[in-house]
Amino acid sequence: MSILNGNGAVKPDIFITGVMKGGTTILHDYITTHPEISSGSQKEIHYFSLFYDKGPEWYASHFDKVPSGNRAIDASPTYFDTVNTAQIPRLIHGYSKDPRVILITRDPVERAISQFIHLKVTTAAPALIDVEIDDFFAQDFNDAFRQNTTLGYYLHQVLNFSLYTRKFITYRQEFEKNQFLVLDNQSLRESPRAVMEKVFSFLDVEYVDNEVFGVVKFSNGSGINQVSLETYNKLAEFLYPDYKHFCHQAGITYKEATYDDTQSARIA
């Protein structure tokens, strides 16, 4: 059943909170195949993280085309990636009477590599144009967290967005168990229909199959073999301890991406 705001428009009560390069787009597209669930004016609105100062009417305007009777979804990775305090999850929790929050994560080493490629190729960040991927990750990780250089700023973001445990605990403390679902990208890739059955059950709607669930849309060129073995080992040593703890806390299977140096295909 949809929830209406004071102007009669549908208020979103389904939120995909992250992570960036973790599969939020494909999950959003899968969920909105359901006839009772609609997207807003765009997939990512970032109201509670980046644009809260624009006010509730601005946010509501993104959902004024949602059909009456449908539920609405907002999929904004910054709702998880930028969490430093409980403010964002509390704002989401307070916005809807019974919000349903989905977090989809990805192997953190794969995710970090994918974000660098996204920054370099897709967004064409000027500071990264002439930087090769192994050189980027060769920076001192501890120095990067000081963010005192442009490259350090980007490296800090890439690494921080790949650390999940503290942010997850912050969310878990704000939502009831039946309001918060954690998925992993690999399961969605390998068993999309099984995962979508779980998702629709979590959202309290009937499972409706769709042929797109079997279509692989994940981008190529973002796997761990884009980097050298030395870079992989450095990222693994830094990121996997947190990921292992996160998986234990979240109740999902822990598995490390396997590096195959016979398949190395690094980008320039």
C-alpha cells in the first residue's frame, strides 16, 4: 500500500542505500519491474545525504508522477557510503512510517577497482587522466586518509566506500530486523530469481517473475585482474579483514575474490 504526503503524492518507503558500484542500479531496475513499485524521477536522488537543505517539497516533487496506489523507491548509494553518524539512517527511518531498507554490497577489492575505473573512464576526473591503476593504489593508504593531495582525496574515497562494517552497524541500530535487508552482488549475479524472491518477500509484495532477471547487465572491465598481483595483495590485506567482520555481522557468506595472474588485463 502506498504512503501519501500532505500534497497527495506518493512518499517513498523503499530505499536502496548502497554501495556505489555494488549493483544498486540493477537491483533498482529489477525491483521496479514489479507492477506495484515505481521509481521516482530518477534512480538516485540523494536527498538525505546531499540535498536535505532543499527541503521535503523538493524531495516530494521527484515522486509526483508515481501512480496512486503504487509504492515508490529511492536508490541512492550515498545513503550508505557517506555515513559517519546516525543522522542519515535516522532521517530515512523518520520519513516513512514503515521503511524498507536494502543494502547491496560487493567484494570490496572488486568494488574499489571498479570505482577507480568509473572515476577515470566514466567521469573523466582530471586528476586521474594520466594515472595508471597500479600507481593509484601504490599510494600510502594511511596518508590517503589525511586527504592532503587530490589523489589522496580520491584514494580515501575509494577505500572508505569499500569499508562496510561501521556503517552497517550504524544502520542496524536504527532499524528493526524486518526493515533492513542485506544482499551481496555475487548472489544477485549468480541467482537473480532466488534473490528477487527474497527481495519481494521482504517488501511484502507478491513475487512477479520477469525475463530481465536472467539477463546479465553487469559492466565488464572492473574485475580484480585489472590490477597487478602486488596491488591485489595490498588491497586484500587492507580491505578483507573489515569485509570478513561485516559478513559475519550481516549474516552473509564471506568469500574473497580470486586473483588469476594468467588473466591480467590492466587498463592504461
